[in-house]
Amino acid sequence: MIGADTCTPVSRRALLVGAAVWLASRPAAADADAWRALAAGAVVLFRHANAPGVGDPPNIRIDDCATQRNLDAAGRDQARAIGREFAAREVQVGRVLTSRWCRAVDTAELAFPGRPIREPAFDSFFDRREDRARQTAAALRVLAEWRGPNALVVVTHQVNIAALTGISPASAEGVVAVVDARAVRPVGRIRIE
């Protein structure tokens, strides 16, 4: 891929959109590429598992799951399936970071019990679009610090992943990427049904 320092924001976005279209056109190869990259210590940005609805109620409190959208039974099954898939593929996980939103924490905890660490850089900014640039920069800094050797798993939200990668994943879908201080470069996608 062209270096980030030679791309304008418009051309960088065009490259990311082109990469996303290309990856979507070859799901089996992208899946294999993604799992190989994870086994080698890449980063995966998972959208939390299924939580019906959009956004959060106006009275949301970060410390009260009753005020938030939460995983339904299908979402809880998806979350457990993420952990089973990592185990079946023998992908070693070095660290698990999550948004502080309950649906993300619950996804991470069901997939990787006892491992999640809450990281505010991955909190949803769906209802606070003015925070997009600041929060995306903070998330990029966290991701760029990862040195492996095992995979870094991040459970976050669609808006966060789209801002970092240009890809809008489905619930329980992961975008696997390599990261440097300037960019998150998708190498594949994995979908947990």
C-alpha cells in the first residue's frame, strides 16, 4: 500500500474503500489472510456482538447497563463463538481491550473470560460525533503501541472501526489489521455467525 505520508486524506480514503471492496469480493481468501495475520500478532477490531437497536437511550450511564443497549441471546452466542473460534484455530491472544459500553464489555468477557481491559479510547462516539477525530487519534495511539507477539483483540463499535479502517463491520465481525503510528491497514475480515 502507498505510504501514509504520500496520500492525501481523499486518496487515503479511496484506497481504504477500494481495499474494503476488494476484501468483500473474496471472503474465503480474506478470512484465511485474516486468521494468518492474527496468528502472527496482528490486531483485530471486533464490533460488539448483536445488541438490538441503534445508538443508546438519552439517559445512558456508562456505569449502568440497564440504561444501555445490551446483547440479546443471539449476541451472547456470537460472543462465545468468537472465543471458541480463536481456540479452535489456536490463535494466541496477547491482550483484550474493550470499550466501556456494556455490550462491548460483555462481548469481550464472553469470548475471553477474565481478560478484558476497559479502554476509553474505544468508547462509542455515535451520539458525540464531535469527538470522532480526538477519539480516533487516541485509539490509533493505543493500537500503534501493540508489539505482540500474540494477537491484540479490541471490542468496540461500528463507528469507531469505520473511522479507523473505512470498513463498517456487522455485529460480531472483526477487521484484522496491521497498525503503525499513521494508519490502520486492513488485511482481512472475520465473521462469527
